[in-house]
Amino acid sequence: MAKIDFYKFGVYDPYKFGGECYRTLGEAKRAYIKHLQQDHRVSCEILGCTLKDDSVFLTFTPWYSDVKAFGKTKLTNRSMGIHLVWLQYDL
């Protein structure tokens, strides 16, 4: 699988173009919860990205607002396919 270089989530109120990016999932979760405590509007998941192409999300961690908790981090369907393509180019 491709290496996840950073995690990001969208911030809509106050709006931040491109959302916020963090090095680790733990940092991203803490910042996400801090935004919620300040009554900011944020996206409903934290996305794991790579520097090779930040428009492709390799993992996602959902936020469940009804139980106020994060769900299990899951691989996206694209992450395995992207990894195989990059391996072909790296050879």
C-alpha cells in the first residue's frame, strides 16, 4: 500500500480553503474535536492522503455525530489500485 503522508478534513465555518492538514491521525482527531467544541462546521470524515497525489484519498476515518465518536479507519478501494500503478512506474 502507498504511504500516507498526511491527514486532512474540511473546515466550512469558518471556511478554510483546502481544509486543515496534519502529520498524524492523532493530531487530526484532536484538531477535529477542538473544532467541534468551538461549534465550527467540519466534514464528516478525516482523509488519509499521499504527497504524490493529494486528490486521491487512501484511507478515511468517519465521525459519527450521533454517538460523538470516530469510527474505524478503513482503506478506500482506490488505495490498493493506486499502489499497483505506482509500483509499475517505480520499476
